[in-house]
Amino acid sequence: EKGGYEHFMLKEIHEIPRVIDDTLSEHMDREFDLGYDKFVFVACGTSYHAGLIAKHVIEKVAKLPVRVEIASEFNYHPPPERATYIAITQSGETADTLEAMRLAKKLGNRVVTIANVLGSTATRIADETLFTRAGPEISVAATKSFISQLIVIYVLAFKLSNRIDLLNELEKISGEVRKILDNKEDIEDVAEILSKYRNLMYVGRGIAYPTAMEGALKMKEISYIHAEAYPAGELKHGPFALLGKDMPVIACVVRDETYEIMLNNIKEIKARGSFVLAISDENDEEIEKYVDHVVKLPAVNPLLTPITQSVALQLLAYYTAKLRGCEIDKPRNLAKSVTVE
Ligand code: F6R
């Protein structure tokens, strides 16, 4: 049932292009009427990272205010203003997320869920469900479901702002992901280097910061290497002390307004002796001058780089965990759906 793949995780990563197209066809032609023009995303783990990317995209493109809350923290400070709440949950059964949805509802808000499982509890609590079409996800680590959540978020943001141009670019993204899957040997090679370390630091700026967070989560979850994510500009406020030969840095580089300052940050990191792996795009001819290794991805609109970079970081975590002999589909101490608070 793994379709010739060694693990469900790798199989599910390879399903991403199809999942993107299925999720797009589910939502491309629908009208979104979500009630308020203020949004609060609530979610846990990887789904929370999708919420952080949603904030970036919706605020930047649709110019509407967005808050993002970790569901398990939400109860302690529910925002006083009425808003549309969007709970992101693959399983639809995460206890903390369900609790946040119930509270938001009780306070008189409109509650929507972006969910992957038909008939799940989240879909029964919500006033409206936006389904992701990822299909069943067996591996504990979320991969295709995360990307399908991003697709729903992009369609929503681009429709809210009438950006047909961006919707057209989104329709091409599955083809770009396919190119990454067809050229994954490079990622496998660099995993060999990373697998020997005990710590990893992921950095990004702007939209690449949540991508870095998700990359670090996937890495720690399945390879058991301690991985942390930082906004690149924040390193000089403390984490610089960690840099050096024992702390490699994975830099998620986006060729938008963050690019030049990110290059500066990378130079600062290199000057402190860390091995630097950059994830950038194929048209970036500058980056290799400053880093030890570059994984080059197809060039896409900067707003869509969380998709391409996350697929690359999922593969990086997968191959690193495999080289370390980890039980990839069922990492220790974890369950696929977390039904206790
Ligand atoms: C990490 C992972 C978890 C889930 C989290 C929320 O790979 O899968 O962090 O994202 O437990 O689960 P859902 O989305 O089912 O609410």
C-alpha cells in the first residue's frame, strides 16, 4: 500500500502535485463569504505554521488584518473583537483546536475550518468547512496535508483581493513541485552532511520565517536532531552565541524585498563559522558566493515559495531521518491525532 515507496512519508510527498490540483479544483470556482473582514487563525503544530503563512499572504495581498493563535494558548486571551475564526486542522480531531473553536463560537464569532477529514468533529462544530483534498495521510509527519492547507489559504487570499494573476500562477505550482521531486538527489546528498550534526538552526525572513519554522519542526520530529527556527534578523539578539562549527544553518532565501538583507545576515552567520545551506531559486546567481551549499528550486512568485521550499525541507528531513535510521512514519512519543489537551 506504500505504492513502491519505502515509507508513507515519501509516498505522501510524491502525492503533493496531485493534491495541489485536487484542492485547487475544489476551491477555484467557489465564492468565499466568510463573514467578517478580520480573521483569527487557530491551529497546532504544522497547521499553525500554515496559519502564519496565511497571515503574511492575507495581510500583504488582501490587506485585511489577521491574527494567528496556537490553539492551546488561545483560551487564555481570546481577542475581544468579533472576527471570522479559521481553524486549520488536518485530522479535525485535535482537542486544543476543537476547544478554541467552541470558545470562539460561544463568544459569538463566525467559525470556519480548513480540514482534511470529512465528518470530523471540527467540520461539525464549524459554520462552514473548506476541505483540503489531501486524502488520507498515514505518516505522522504532515506533508501533503500542509501543502493542501496552503493551497486553500492562497485561493482565499487571492480571491479576496481579486488577484487573477496570482491565481493563474498558483495553477502552475504543481508543475514546479513535480520538478523538485524529479531532482531530489541533490537534497539527498546534503542530508548526508546534516545527518551528522546534533543541532540545526533554520532561518528565514518575511514569508520564509514560517517556512523555516515548519522545516525545523519536520526535522526534529522525524530525525530527532534538535532544530530551531529564527527570523534571520533576530540572531544577533542572542542566538549568535550558538553559531560555529557545531551549528549548521539552513537559510530559506526569497528573492523579494528581504533578499539583500538576508544576504547580509548570511554573511554574518558565515563569519561566525557555521556551515550554511541555502534554499533559493534557480535564477539566484549571487547566493553561492556566500554559502557552503545551495539547493536550487524552480523560480516561482515569492509569495508561493512556502510551497516549493516546504517540499524541499520535507525531503531534507526525510532523507536525514532515513540516514539516521529513524522510524520515519511513526516517530517516537507522537500520535497522528492529538485528542487530549
Ligand atoms: C507535524 C504534525 C503536527 C500536526 C498537529 C495538528 O508534522 O503533523 O504538528 O500538524 O498535531 O494536527 P491537525 O492538523 O490534525 O490538527
